[in-house]
Amino acid sequence: MAGSREAAGRRTPAAAPPAVTGATAPGGGEGTASHAFVRCAAVFLPAEPPRAGRFAFWRPDGGPLPAEGTGAAEAAELTVARRHGNGARSRTVPAVLLPVAEAVPLLARARHDPAAHPAAACWGAAVLHALNLAARGRLLPGLTAEDADAWRAGPLDPEDIAHLRAVAAAMPPEAYAVPFPGSRPLQVHDPAHLVRALVDAVTDALPRTPAAAHLVGAPFAAAAPQYLPGARDWAAEVAAGVDAGVRLSLRLDLPAHGLFDMRDEPATEGEGEGEGEGAVGDGDGRGPGRASGERSAAAAVLQVQSLTDPTLIADAGQLWEGEGPDHFGPRARVDTLLALRRAARAWPPLARFLERPVPDVLPLAEEELYELLGEAAPRLAAAGIAVHWPKELARGLTAAAVLRPAPGSAADGFGFFDTEKLLQFRWQMALDGKPLTEAEMDALAEAHRPVVRLRDQWVLVDPALVRKARKRELGYLDPVDALAATLNGTTEVDGEEVEVVPLGALAALRSRLTQEAPVPPQPAGLHATLRDYQLRGLAWLDRMTSLGLGGCLADDMGLGKTITVIALHLHQRPAAPVLVVCPASLLGNWQREIERFAPGVPVRRFHGTGRSLEDVDGGFVLTTYGTMRSSAAALAARSWAWVVADEAQHVKNPRSSTGKALRGIKAPARIALTGTPVENNLSELWALLDWTTPGLLGSLKSFRALYAREVEGGEDPEAAERLARLVRPFILRRKKSDPGIAPELPPKTETDHPVALGREQAALYEAVVRETLARIEAAEGIARRGLVMKLLTALKQICNHPAQYLKEAAPGLAARSGKLELLDELLDTILAEGGATLIFTQYVEMARLLEQHLTARGIGTQLLHGGTPVKRREEMVDRFQSGQAPVFLLSLKAAGTGLNLTRAGHVVHYDRWWNPAVEEQATDRAYRIGQTQPVQVHRLIAEGTVEDNIAELLTAKRALADAVLSGGETALTELTDAQLADLVSLRRAA
């Protein structure tokens, strides 16, 4: 034992370990006994080999001990010391002994158990730190005094030593109360020594497993002692390493002028002893140094730090000359040499220190300095060797990929979509953030050393930077690729992700795109007061159209996208007319809002028979997507200030005739308006932005490869962020739920109404599932996908009403559909309160059945679908808003956008469109700016059916990032037969 402590507190020489007598206890169950151990005082009893140590658990208060029959527990009589006056007395108490391996988990739990005895809690802290050391690989093999194999913990960092000392200092007397037998006065073990012995015991016990013995052999793996007397010298070195009292570090010294050159500048006597100019002494008689003629880039000065007192630091030369602090102790030189020998295994050049009479200064060649800059540094750090670079050494040399106008480009302008104006892409070096001149980069390119002189200071140079300085030119980029790299902030060069720094006009463009545009005043002539978020939208549109870039205003439905465009026209007053392309249902809305908010601004419809573009001079021209397709040539022949695509999701397919026609109409700027920039997949986002800002996202094929697959599939978590950085300047997306956007909107309540199928519905449902699944199992390819779609449609129609599926000409509607019965109940309550209701269904046939049913009940209603003429649509909207028809039946696809129906306080989704974004658009016919009453949304769902299952999928889909959706119904065609059966089978238990 290395230390002891008197019971009264006086230090005395170490004594022999205490004798503990014990006998194996009778068998017993573990039960709650294991939890009782932590409530006992604990004392560690060291042994040889360390893994043979044991813990004694005893009760100072004389209480009952835990059941000792668990595992290898033993009952014993333990002699403990207790204070008595100014001295101490011993007594014998009953105890339970546990081997270290079994005590470790109990004590680890005691560390954080509020009911644990303080002695057990302190030993738990020591156990946890021992486990931490083992997890960090701080294990070293060695031999006991009897030449038996034993693991020990080491090397220990100063932090480890300080922590274990703190644990020992916090221990109560019960944790080390066992006295040395026969000691007078009574002496107890030094807790610090016990803690160190416990750490070694845990370290020695952990690797002893049957598997380890099988893999590496018996020594240092088997539980039984293995005697290795032939390894004593080796063990002595390891033991010295474990108990080494020093830590080494290297201080690098650089010459003040030029590199070290042992051939050209032989050292004079006395050089190298101090910290002057950092010259390497070779004429001081201390050793051979480097061979004559070798060039040294720097010198490594060996420093020694005391682990006992980390504030003691000295050069190794001082220790050898006797000039170092006396507190290092007599073993400092031996410990230093042993530590050097171990460090040389991590980095062989350190072995040259051992060749010198005094291991003080080591000249380093250039390649060795490169190694310290690179792969050698982490190896030395793992071995506990720190490397200190000179404070005056500049390490701020960096490289960035810069984009600048090519030589000969106009300095004051930037025609962004003029692909003839390429941008120069090259490496630019900077020192502490200040760009190097071409001459300085040339000098860097010619450097062949890891440390160079730049701007009157030494600079540490990464070889990779030298290679970049030698090959600065990276080629030329067209403006679209340059903008993409600029907005992302990084790009890939030779497989390396590098920072991109724009210069000149491109830097100004990025600044304008990424900074919030100044909010303009209310436009003169606007007969309305714009809200704050609408003014910000106006500022954003003004900036984008002024830059000729275009953009997508993707505010939620009802937030005022139309009035924002009207305000933009009044703000800019363009000379050429503005073309607005929208669904037919929105023509009237656009015309009324222009006439209302901007009286005096010309507005003309280009729609219907007799349409003409003659005498169009400024103002707005309104047309539909259908008319645009048929009159694409006439529209493309005119000059437009901007082209506005309202409900721009209509052009999400760039290969469609609508998409091609819209792309054929040229204008300085293009504006897309939509509440759903993405309905089903990211390709729709590409289509929108490829129209507003052609080329921004590259080709569709490359876009899907770079972004869509990774984002939609969740394969690359950073892909979504990269895409967001790129598209964020070109999409302005605000939601009603965003803070401060629409605080005046009333609350919206959404309710799912599960409805049981009627008997007829259930029978039809099961029959269709049974028959169609059998056909699907026998089909393949397109035929199978068609059958799946047919099955889903049939089941949804049955859930609505049997008459819809059976296509009955004169059906009896009452009491045949659970949904219809619930709808009647809802309408009775709503109409009794004087409310108005929108009822959406995706099937015109179902809408007609509902119209027939409600008319028979005497409820005033009207039906709007895709075949309703434009003029009739406007009349129906006015009629509903004036309260003449309390129930408005609408086809979801035809009337889910563009209508202002704030008279309704209730929205009923009779059947589900399997895309939440589309349903929200339909709800927004009522829940929009101008709504003053709370809106209640009712979704009717047939229980236990495919509708019920899809409702769960829709809930998950809503959680995806801002409309990054799956493929909708078509994705279900790819389900396996078993998955499809599980999706559509009727669950009667529901």
C-alpha cells in the first residue's frame, strides 16, 4: 500500500492490508437485495492481481445487510475504525463481500441514487471514471510484483488525476475505514491510494472474458493469473509509463530570416539554448543534430510539464542542466525519456531526441514539418503530445473560389440572361481575409516549403493551397450556373466542397436577392390599404421584376396575391400591358378587383368569340389557359411588361401544351401566383421556377438527380437545405399561420367525422374488393395499375353513396348512405342557425345527387362544376355572397381555387381528395382575408374503409416539409398485392 491515513487525521507509514475473515453465505435470491447494496457503506479492499480486489458492504448503523447469496457474494467479519475522543478505536462488523466485476454495476447506479450511502456514491463516481478511462482506451499491460499479468489504467491526463483526487477528497470516513492490522496508533488507508487501486482493478477486470481469452490467448485475457517472469524489463517500462509524472510537448521555433540551413549557416557555440531567434544549435557539444548539408525548416524544442502540478513547465534542456524547477522530482529525466520512447512510436522522428545526450532541440526537415501540419498531428495528440506553433506564425491563409466578370465585360452592367457574358471562375488566396495580389499568389505558387515569408511575416502553408495557387483558373461559367453557385454559397471543385465568393455585379445581385427589399409607400391611385405583409410582397415583386428575374408569389389562398400585383402595376406604371393568364373562373374576379382597387387602369378580357388584341395600350389583358393555348401565336407576337400566371400549378407539367404555350410568350419578367407551389412532387417546383427564371435549376433530369430524389426520399438531410438556399430568393411563401401575417383571421376548426357504412354499402364494398383483388393478382404492368385505380375509384364512390357507384338514374337517396345521413344532420343544425355552407366533392355525379336530394328537402342550393360558363360562375358567386343560396355545391377540381366565398362559415368535404394541399385550397374559398366568422371544416370519412386508412396517410403527409409530397393516388398503384389488400379491406371492427 502506497499511503495511509490516521483515524485522527495524521499521516503515517503504510501498513499491511487488513485481514478479512469470511465464509460463503448460504444461497439466496437476488430480488431486491441488489438494490439494498447501494444503501450500505462501501470499502474497497485491494488485492494482487488488481482484478482480485473486492468491495465490502457494511452498515455503520448496524442495520440489516442485503442478501449475500447473490452471485459470488460472501458473508464476512470486517474490522473498521471509528473516532473516539482524540484517537480511534476499532470494532468488528458484519459485511458482505463482492468481487469488483459484480460491484461495478451496483456502484455505478449508486452514483445517481439519492438513497445511496455517501460512501457508496463516492465509490460509484470512481467506478464511472474508471469505465470512462477504459472506454477511451487508456489501458496498459504490465506485471504485478509476483510477475502475474495485470492491466492498469494509463496514461492519465491531468484532468483525470485531478478528478480522481477530488473524488478521494470527498469520501466520508466510512469509505476507507478499514485499518491496517496491528498498527499503533490505528492507521487507515489513504483514500487517494484506494481510488487509484480501484481504477486499476476495474481496468484489469474488464478485458477478462472467455471470448478475449480465445482471441488473444491467456495472458491479459484469462481470469486466472498468468505468470510471465521473462517480461520484467518490458513491464518496468510500461509501469513507468503508467506512473509517469510528466507530459511532453513540442514548441516549434522558426528562423526570423530565411530557412535553417545547416550547410550555409553553421551554428555557433551557445546557439539553440534559449528562445532567441530560434536557431538550431549543433556546436554546443550536445549531439550530432542533422547531417552536414541537410536543410532544416524549423526546430522542435522539447518541453516537459508536471502532471502533479500542471503549472510547472520547462524546456527539457533546463531539466538536464539543473535549471528547471525543483518540484519536478528526481524521476523527471527518466519519465521524460520513457515518455519520449512511447511518443516515438506515434511519430518516428522523435526517436532522434534519444540519440542526443540532452534531448533539447530537434532540427526538422521540410517534409517533417509537413507531417506535423498533416497526419502526424492527430497521432501525437492521441499520444498526449501537444504541438505549439509560434504565436507570430500566421495561419490565416485561405482559398476561395471567386466569380468575377470575364475580362472585357462591361463593368457597370450585367445582362443576366445574356449567356454570351460568361463569368471567370478561379481560386483567390487571402491572408487573414485580405486577398493576395497576383504577384503574391505567384510567389506562393513557387513555394516548396511548408512555411513561407509573406507580407513581412512567416505563414504556415498547406500544400493543397500551393497547388491551388499554381492552378488558379477553374474555367468559365454561364450566368445561370454562376447564380446557382453564388446563392448556394458553395460548389464542388475536383470533388471538394468549396466556398464561392461572387465579385462585381454578381456580388451586388446576390446582395439584392438575399437582403430584404425596402418597403415602398402605398402606391398612388390604389383604392385600398395594403397590410404590412402585402407591402413586403410588393417590395419583393418590384425587386424581382426590376432585375428581370421573375419569381413565384406563393402566399396561402386568401392573403391577397391579386391586389399585390395590382399595386405593383400602380407602383411601376409600365408602358407595355401586363398579361394575366388564369383559370376561367377567375376572369371576373381579376376584372372586378382591378376596377375596384385601380380605377382608371385599362383592363380587357382576351376570351371568347371576337377577342382581339388591337388597340391594347397599357393596363391589363386577362385571358384563360385554354384561350392562351389556342391563341399562343397572337399572344407571343405582342410585347408585354410582365406575364402573370395565376393558379400557376396549371403549368406544372412543362411538356403539356399549356406549359409549352406559356413558355412561348416572352416578357422581361414572369410572375407565378399559386398557393400550392408543390402539390405532388418537386418536379412541379422545377416547372414553376424554370418558367419564372429559366435555367436556374438546370435541366429537369439534373434537378431530379441533384435534389428531388434526395429530398423526397430523405436520403440526404442536407439536400433540402441546399435546395432551399437556391430557390429561397425566387419564391415568397407566406402562410396564414405565420406570426403577423393575418392576425385578423378568425379561428378555423377542422373535424373528421367517421361515418359507418350502411348495410348495402358494406355488401357492395366487400364484393368489389373481393372480385377486383382477384383480377389484380392475375394482372401485370399497366393493366394492373389500371385495375388498382379502378378499384380505388369504385370504393370511394360506394363510400359516398351506392347510387353513385351503381349509376342509378332515379335513385332513392335517403337511408342508403351513412355520409348522406350525417350531412343532413349537419345542414339541419347549420341552417337553423342561419349559417351558409360550401360542400366540396371531386365527383360531379355525386354533386348532382346531392343537389337532387337537397332540392327535394326544400333546401336552397346551387351547383358549380367545370362546365359552368364563366358568366354564370360570377352570378352564382354573387348570389351566394348575398345570401340567396345557403348551400353551395362545388366540384373540387373546378372550384377549389380563385373564388371568394366568405359568406360560408362551414366547409364540408363530402369525399377526400388525396392531397391535403388541394383540400386546403378549397377550404380557403371561405377561410381568407375578409372572413369575419369562425370557419368550421368537416371531413366525412367512411369508417374502416380505404378512406379511413388514407386519412392516416394524409396526416403523415401534412408533416412533410412545405409541400414535399408523395405521388398521390398513382403511388398506390405500386403497392404489392398484400399491401393493397390491407389498404382496402373493410374492417368491420371499426
